[in-house]
Amino acid sequence: MPMRKRITRGARAPYGTLVAAATAALLATLVTPAGARTDPAAPPAGSVRESRPVHSYADAVRESVWVDTGLDGDGDGRADRVAVDVVRPREPAAAGRRIPVIMDASPYYACCGRGNEGQKKTYDADGRPVQFPLYYDNYFVPRGYAFVAVDLAGTNRSDGCDDVGGRSDVRSAKAVVDWLNGRARGYTTRTGTAPARATGWSTGNVGMIGKSWDGTVANGVAATGVEGLKTIVPIGAISSWYDYFHSQGAPLYDANPSWLSDYVNSPDARARCGAVQDRITAATPYSGDWTAAWSERDHVKDAHKVKASVFAVHGQQDLNVRAGQFGKWWDALAAHGVERKVWLSQTGHVDPFDFRRADWVRTLHRWFDHYLLGYDNGIDREPVADVERAPDRWTTDRHWPPRGTATTTLRPAPGAAGPGVLGRAPAAPGSTATFTDDPSLGELDWAARIDTATPEKAGFVTRPLSRDLRIAGSSRVTVTATPTTATAHLSAVLVDLGPATIRDYVAAGEGITTLDERTCWGASTPGDSACFKETEARTADVPHTVVSRGWADLGTWADPRKGRPLTPGRAYTLTLDLAAADHVVPAGHRLALIVGGTDRDLLDPPSTTPTLTLDLARTRAELPLVGGAGAFARATTGPAPALSAPPSLLLPPGGSAPPAAVAGPRLPGAGAAR
């Protein structure tokens, strides 16, 4: 899904309280549409030390450099050079001062655009950069930063071939960090020999940022341990490309990495990169078996090399780059003591500039000031996590998962009628539940029919809760299942059964609506406006909310990296990893565990139509509950409050939701990590 540009509302301090003369000169460069508001995130006078907009954006240096990656991905006998477009304030270099760099390395600058308005790079007749997509340049260059926009190998004006997260992607961006620190060669033209050096104006301190594929590159570069990379801000980013296309052996919807290379490559690269795409196809089999190519594209295994701080942002309902990508990365970074911060939203694949603008720009400003300029502004001592509980309603936690979170085992058991029971007591030996894979149905269909015995799922529910119950972290579900065929896929889904108003993540915009009103974030030129369309939350009233989900091929029961045919009639035990989540199941609601086969539009079906029988005595869910088993015990004893919701959402006892409740696409049709 293309990302669009946005800007934030926030505290509006008078510019006259800032550095008056320099700020007046800056404001004179603004190109502001009628009715637009200017720089809503400007800090109030007397706040802690921070960078101020004292440099001219109109007079900034705009230049292009081509950096040698040391690779020859397109096999033309020459080392590939990647195009690096730079915009930096003129004044610091003239005064002999060096400045830090904010960098976004992307494959999308020419093919598809960035931000909510699909902005692409533009150039003048001489090839000099004019428009830098997104607001990073407009906002941060006047504040004394350089902004660097890198075309990954094979894209836009770069040599080479994009290899979908592999060595070429990572080396494209790492080489630029090295160049900014004087360790790599840069040139003033794509084919010439005149050198371009950054050490005269760059401190070498680099912060990488980007959404989706761009943020994925930031993860990959950080995982090399490169010197000079001080922080990364990955937004809806991939940490393991295998998990983008497969889940424990099961192919996820549209699991085909090779087409992405062709999708982002420049026209010239498409003509020369067919062999690269063939190698990607051969190295990443649809079977879901782990190969060396997936190891190359797995950044989690290299978390111990990360020296940069990490400010991660992820939508808990992101069904493109699923939240499991964040969870595995976060846990690995935590294990190695990496300094971290996180925002978890209710959206799908959406940039925080589009769902919490004013707070986002203000927080990002302070983050870069601290890690790139060294300002002691306290952001490193603030709560680690911001979590969206309801549309535009956020809470914070000093640690994430919160202290006191403990893995708690819940067990399914048969119910007297309708769904089974989910609780602490194990099922009696010999207890079973049976379902048949139906690829035409998915998690929302299963949840809507939870109180009805239907053949496509096995469902288990708690009693209505007497207290709120919070899940925070990554869950696991272990099943023992007997298939009737040689292939079978499994889905495990946690669901909050109860009415709520949520961001409508299955609708266009994935939880936001873009408005016509614009606000301005920083300075503009005629070719690069700082003014972007505003957004607001797009909400839906729902009778249930999916909390987390996970998928697997039962054929990986013995080895998660290699599938094998199943023996019909034999029982297999498999553990499914569910995506990281932070969700409060309110008092009066019920928590459900659903086990099914193919999750429509999220998981490709197996080659057969299996019926699976679960051995409930050997099936369990391990959930990270805040307060642990004691919290669950307290929430499942005592009277539960009555539910309050719009009448259309209150289901009759034993009833099911209307068909409209399960409508809507789950995943962008293209499947690209944009």
C-alpha cells in the first residue's frame, strides 16, 4: 500500500519567542496554501534544549552523489553505485560546522511514491533534486540536520538490481553510512571519477527512518553493527523476510518475493536483472522450507550486532507487515540490551504521521535531537511504550511488556453446548474437537460464529470477565492434531468477544481517512511543499476484535525450517507463534481461542482439504498476561458487568453476527511492503 505524507497538529508557540531574526527569515520561505496552519509542533519558549528552525530551507544545498557499494549485482563488470540525494543547510558548512544526517533508504522513490500523497522524487533540468518526498527535509533541515534519500540498488537512478531484502538492499544503504563517515567512495556523477566527500559537512552521526520496506532496510543496516548509525526508526518494518512470505512453513497470501524486484526496479534495471529475479525465485521456494537466502534476509539473528537505539512503530492490525515482525525483533533486541522505544497503534499498515501527527513529529524531533545531536532532553528516561487503546486514546508503560507480565497457560476443553471452554483446568484425556479446512472463510467469519458449532473451526471461550484482562507480548498456541490428509495448514486466533469501537483496519486507509485540509510542517519551496493533507481516525463499531493470530504448516511439526508429508490418522504436535499484541479485554467481554485451517486472504490453502481432530488434553495457549495467572483467576471469578453497546452489535444468546460483520479485504491485493 502506498504511504502518504502528513503533518501534525500540536502546540503552536509564537515564532517571535524563538530566535527572532533567523526565524523571520525562515518564515519568509514558506509557501502556504490558503487556510493552512503553520508548524503546529513548534515547541513553546523556555522548553528544554532542542534544535530550532534557524536555517534557510530555500537556500539549502541540494546535490546528488553516487556511492560505490562494492557489489556488482547486475553483472556488468563495474561496481554498482547507488544514487544519494542530499539536502542540507548551507550555513553550518560555511561556518565550519558539521551536522548529523537523517536518512531514508527506499526502493519506492520513483516507482510508487512515499507518504499519503504518493510523492516521488523530482529533479530539475540539470538533474538536481527538487522534491524530497515526506516532511523530513522540510522540518529537520532548517533545524540543522541533513536529509539523505537513498535509491536502493536497481531503483530510480541507481545501478545494480534490487534483491528484495538481500545483500544488495542492505549494502546499498550501509555504503552510504560508510560514505558519510569517510569510509566509502562517492562520486559527483553516476559514471565519472570526480570524488564527492561528506566528511567536510557530516558529523557521521546517522539516524535511519522509514516505513515498511524502508524501515526494513534500517533494521538490516543496524544489524550489521555499522559505526556511525546512532539510531533507527523502523515503522511497520520487516525483521525477517521469511516471515513476510511464510509463517512456519505455510505460505502467506501472495507469497512470491521475486515479483517485488521487478516491481521496484527501474526500467533499465528490469532489462538487465532477469537473472537476479530467477535466482531469488530458486532460492526462496514456495514450499516454505528455510534456505540460505532466508538466512541472508533474517535480521533477528544478528540483533546482537545492533549498536543503534531503536524506536519502533507498528500497527497491531497490520496485515501486510504483520505485528509478529515487530515482536521477534523487539524480543531479540531486548535480549541484547539494545535501547528501545515503541508505539503500538490500532491501525493497519499506517505511518504515525497519519494517525498521531502532532505527538509524532514532536517525539521524533526530540528523539533525533537526543541521539544525533546529543541533547539531554530526557526522552531516554521517559516511558518506553505508547499503546493505542481506542481510536486516538493512548496509554504509556515504563517498560514493555510491563513489569509483572507472566506467561500463563490456558487450556481448551469441551463445552456443554456451542463453543468449548477456555480456562486453567486441563481437558479430560480423550477429549477432542474436530474441524474441516474451508478456505472460503477466515478469522472474522470464525469469530462471528463463535457461539455456534460450525464445521470450519474449533472455538473455546472464557466466561464473561469480571475484571479487565490485559495481554501484552507474544503468545504461543500448542496443538496436537490428527489430519485426514497428507497436507494441512493451521491458524490460531485470539479474539476479544464483546462490542467495541475500533479503527476500521479492513477498510481503505486501514484505520485513517485522508482529509482535504492541509497543515504545514517546516519550510517550503515552490518545488517541495511542507504542507500535507490532514487525516482523522476511521472507526467501526464491531461485535468482536481479533487480538492476535498465527499460522503454520502442520508438516513442520518436527522441524520449523522444513516441511514433510503427513501420515493421515497420525497425531502431530506443533507450536504456533502468534503476533505480538497489547490488548485489554474489558470486563464483561469474553476471551476466545479459535483454531482453524486456512485463514482466508491471509494464508494460502494446502493442496488438500483436511479434517483435523484436536487432542484437547494436549493443546494449550501460553499468553503473556499482565499479572499472570492471578490476574486471570481474578478476572474469571465474581459477577461480570452488563455489556453496553449499540443495539445492532449486541448478539442474542447463541446468535451469530450478520454477514456484514465479516466483510472486507484483509490484505492489500499487491501484497507489497509499502
